[in-house]
Amino acid sequence: MTELKQMPGHLIRRYQQIAVAVFHRQVDPLGLDLTPVQFAALNTLRVHKDIDQATLAGLIAYDRTTITGVIDRLTAKGLVDRKISPTDRRARVVSLTAEGEAALDRVMPAVEEAQTVMLQGLDAREQQVFMELLTKATEATNDLSRAPLIPLATPEPTEGAE
């Protein structure tokens, strides 16, 4: 019989618990009341301006139904703005507010420190290998998730373009 400490699923669940605890330990003192998923949404909205909620859910590998609650909370905090899409009245376009930008600027050093703390048991080379293997395993099993990561489609290069 295999011990729990030798099962990747158990260790991944434990590491997720640790990652969330470390995130909150670093971020909560700032008084921003952000969860890791809310941070992921804000950070993604900084990179991808004015995207619909379904696209945001795909970019952060979050359930399309549950993303509505995340956006509701971020809207209530004044960090994002949500409007009806001009091209599809069923869709909602989400964007960062000035307050959202300021909150991201304020929280980013704490989030970066959290990443350092999460990897503190590994030397620099081990951290690189760990991240490479974690990325490889996650990408290989992405389609097995209830909420797979769905990257934005990249446009095909046009003929003759450099």
C-alpha cells in the first residue's frame, strides 16, 4: 500500500494549501482583502484589456459559472468595471479600474515575495527544474480539468509578414 506522502495528488493538494496560506500571509497585511483567484483575475485584466468574462475564466483556468462571483466581488470593491459587450449583448466585458491598477501595484511585491517563500526549500537550479516539471505536468493534463486553461488564440501570420 502506497503512503499518502508518496502520492502526487496528496502532495499537490498539500502544496496548494501551503500556497494559499503563504499568499494570504503576505497579502492580508496590506488590507486589500484579495484571494489568489481575485489576484489572478486582476493580473490577467492588466495584460488583456477589456475582455469578456468567459475569456477571463479561460485565461485563469477558472469555471465560467463561478467567475461571475469573483467579478461581482471585485466590482463591489471598485477594482474592476463590468459592461455589456458592444458586440454581444449576452456577454459582459471586464476591465480594471484605476483603483484596480493601484491595488495591483500595491500587492505585486507581496505576491512576488509569496512565490519566493513557496519555493524556499529549493536551491535556484531546483526551483527552475521544479517550475519546468510543474508546467509540463500541468500542460499535459490541462484537458482533464473541470476548468482547463484556455489561452487566447494567436492570429496566424500573414503570408509575406516578417
